[in-house]
Amino acid sequence: MVFRFFSCISRLFIYIFFIFFLSFNSLKSHELSNDGSIENGKSLFKNNCSSCHSFHRKLTGPKLQDISKKYSEEWLIKWIYNSSLMIQNGDLDAIKIYKEYNELLMPSFTYLSNQEIKNIIKYIDHESNNKIIIDKLSNNVEKKENYYIDLLLILLIAILLFIFLILYKIRNRLSLILFKSSQSSHKNNLILTLYNFTKIFIYNKKALLIMLLFSSLYLLIFVCNTIWNIGIDQYYQPQQPINFSHKTHVGINNIDCRYCHNEAWKGKNANLPSLNICMNCHNVVDGENIKSDKSKKEIEKLHKMVGFDSLNQVYTKNDNFNIEWIKIHNLPDFAYFNHAQHVVLGEKSIKKLYGLKSNEPVCYACHGNVSTMNEMYQAKKLTMSWCIECHKQAEILNFDNNEYYKNLINIHKNIINMNNVKVADIGGLECSSCHY
């Protein structure tokens, strides 16, 4: 009988080990890829597709999860290689996608071979098969760690419940053994002791209640936290085609933001610089006068893209003359944001609110201190509540020097008598201010 008891205990530990083994494999499955073609596809996807596509939601283009179930591989290869040609030839599926996305043409990737396009499709299928919900292009270490911790805690709760059921079975088995022992007038102190222990645990209502409350509370927090953070891409840091370092350009060489992003001071969008802006410096600052091997490689990439011969200081013909940067700061299509309105009109107010120094650009308020970033990432949440909190706290400091506010005062003269007027007091929380 004692042997049967220890047999139950050994099976319990085998079950626990089996659960840990399965959970470990499930965690690792997010990081492992089947072969080199998937790794190659992942790299190509990051550099060519991730600016417009996500696996689980629409961006500029359609979401890609299970895309191979909708279209054949042959069709996808043709579409990725030259979508414009398919539309011109009257392909019904191509025309449908073209019209669905407001007649926005997808760039042609004629420089990719058929095998490279197949590798991209393999990578997409691999991610779809793993049912990945999180966009794996974000190298968000914090999210990744929290994800594993949440899985581990859920696993521990499951193990506790499993142990409870095993103990309950052991208690029933021991009860039967004791009954048979009493029939034969045979005492077994070890079995009796273990029986009493499991009986105390099983019938301890306070212990059970605490365990159930803890499990329910954690599961509730986990679900709420997961739902609340859907669509928040803070710390998103994609791999760019050229590893441009803001730390080197802004922090070390003190290049003004307006040199590259001058349109931010003039209108709605902050432009990306054309390559001739880069070449104003890098026709002289080339790989020969840079100490870092990593920086040399990045400058050589730039020269290759623009077709510049640094040795002879001449430009050669090169069709691949553009860099497809991956967009990092993405706002929903229905949200309206005007850069000039904030960096020109709101500069003083925002700098005061965020405690920025006079020599620090107002851009740091939303983009973080880019002068310390080797690789650019999304530093702030950029959620609706984050924007509203700023509007509630930012003071209006330049009433007299702005025609907009002068006109507003003439219309609402009662505002003149108010102290510490906030943006929210003059329509900063109106839905139409930020939404079409």
C-alpha cells in the first residue's frame, strides 16, 4: 500500500515536469524559426514591408495574418513583384485591393528575386501559424518580459490547481487504504500522517478562498491590462535600412532638427530629408575619415544607394536612389495632428510644461531625448489620454503675439478675466480639434 502511495507521488512530479516542459517549449516557440529561409524572409520583411503592413491589424496596407489562405503563392509573388502591372492587366483581386485602399499603389519590388519573395511569404506563414498577436517587429524588451512573466504566473496558477486535484485524489486513496487497514487491524503511521495533512489542506476553507481570490484577481488584472494596451506601440524600434544615429548627429554634432525635418515648422507633417540633404555632409564625411567600422558600413550603404563614388568624388548612375525608412510614430487615420501648431505656436507652453531647457528642441516632449538615441524608437505612448493630459496642463503664454488668440479674445471676452488659462479652456478638448 505504501508502494502505491509513493507511486502516486512520483506520477505527480512527472505531471508537473511535463507541464513545465510544455510551457518552456511554448515560450521558446516565439523565438525559434524553422530554417534560414524564414530568417532571410524576416530580414527582408523588416526592411521592405513593415512600414505599411502588420500581422494583426490594418496599417497603410492590409493585415497579413493568414494571407496565404486567401491568395495562392504564385499570385502573391506576382503582386509583391509588380502590383501596378497586375492592376493594368485587369487582375480582379488586384483591382479589388487597389480600390479598397483608396487607389493607393503598393511600391513594386522588382529588385527582389522570386526566392526572396518566397522567403518573405514563408516568414508571414510562419508568424500566422504561431498565432502571434504582438507585432514582432517591435523590439520592445519590456513588453516581451511582461509577456513571459504573465505566462509564467498563469502557469503557476494552473499548477496549484492541478496539485490541489492530485492531493484530493491522494486523500481519497489514503482514505480507502486506511479503511482497509482498519479492517485488518493494521496501523500505518506514515499513511495516517499524510492522510491528516491532505485532509487539513483540502478542508481549509480559508486557504482555498485565498488561493481562488488571488487567482481570480490576477486573471482579471491580466485581461484588463492586455485589453488596455492594445494598439499602444511605446518603445517600438524597427530595424531601419540604414542605422541612422540621432545620438551622433544631434547629440554629438549638434545638428538642428530643422535641418532634416524643416517642414515640421511649416505645416502638418514632419518631412523625411531627401538623400541630397545627407550628401551635403557625406560627400566629404565618408568611410575614410570615420573611426567606427559600423559607421563606415552605414555610410557606404548611403553612397551605394545614391550612386556616389567616394574615391573619385563623382556620381554614377543608380536606379535604386531612395531609402524606404520604416515609420515609427503612427497615429490613427482619424486623428489630426499638426506639427507646426505645436512646435511654433505651442513651443513655449510645451517647453515650460516638460521642463525643457532653452537650447533643447520642443520635439523632445513627444519624441523623447533623441540626442541619446543610437536607434530611434517611440518614447511616449501617444495615446488620446496622453494628449488630453497635456492639453489640460499646458498654459497659454502668448496671447498678445498671436492673431488666432486675439480673435478668440474678441469673440470670448470673458476669457480675459480668467487666470491660468489652459488649452482645454479654449476648445483643446473638443473632438473636432483632433479628429476628422
